[in-house]
Amino acid sequence: MTIVERAGLPVTAPLDAFRALSTRLSVWELVAAGDSLVRRVDPLLTMVELERAIGRHAGNRGNRALRVALPLVRTGCDSARETLLRLILVSGGLPEPAVNPIVSLPGERLRLGDLVYESWKVIVEYDGRHHLTDEQVSADILRLEQLTRAGWTVVRVVNRHLDDHHSIVRRVGSALRSAGWRP
């Protein structure tokens, strides 16, 4: 196990921590941990480094979980809840959305969508706790109105919705079917 320094403290290297967690976390939790390591802002690892975890972990406890989780890990995520939402959609039979792609029109301020079905112009937005400030709520309202005017359908999900996977899949599936997607 490799020890590195973070904020002046000795800690287990991210890759080693990920491998160690494979014996304790569910597959979806392990995917969220992997997504966090290769996140959009300040990633700790590359996908290649993360994939090496399987080879170096072969034969050890947790290797099966790593082999199942790693193909589900995506670069560019911003939160564990976005990861959970993506996994809910895919496990519910919907196509896999792109993670945090650019959805702004040329000449507009850069805007990203959390989970995006570009072919059908459907965006699934997860509104986390940071969206509770007046400033953030105001900015989100204006951003989502602009996206709607540009032809996007926006499905908003909050933490409470994550308790009902079927409802999320129904809502997003309905938006996709309305936009022309056929299962």
C-alpha cells in the first residue's frame, strides 16, 4: 500500500484506497467512488490508472466487485448522486446519458448538463443541497429556462426522488419517448 501526502497528512494513495474499498462497498457505491476519482474537476486519477486496479488486484478479495464496477465508471462526474442517478437510468433500461457535456449554444456562456441525451435533447438535472441558496436557485431557473427555449426538455431530480427508482425511470423515459426515442 502506498502512502501519499494530502493537505500535510499521510494518507493511502487514491488507487490503493479504491482497491481496498472493493471489499466493503456495493458495486454502485464502488462506481461512485471510481467516478469521484476520475471526476470532472481536479481528478485524482486517470481512467487508465483506475483500470490498473484490476490487474494489480487479481486474485485478491474484492476483485469481482472491481471487475463489475470499473466498466460502469465514467470520467467527468460532479457528484455521487449524479452517478447514482445515471446508474438508476441505465439499470431501468434507458440508454446511457452523457455525463456533463456542453449544452450551451455558440456564443452563450458555457453551460453543462448533468446527464444528457443529446440525440433527443433531454437533460436530466440533479439538484443537490447546494441548490438551496437563493443565488443558486435564481441562476438555475434562468439557465433551465434558456435551455427549454433552445428546445431541450429538462427533467429535474432532487434527493427525495432517488428513493423511487421506478418513478425516475418513468419520468425520464416519458421525456425520451416524447422526443422520439424508441426502446
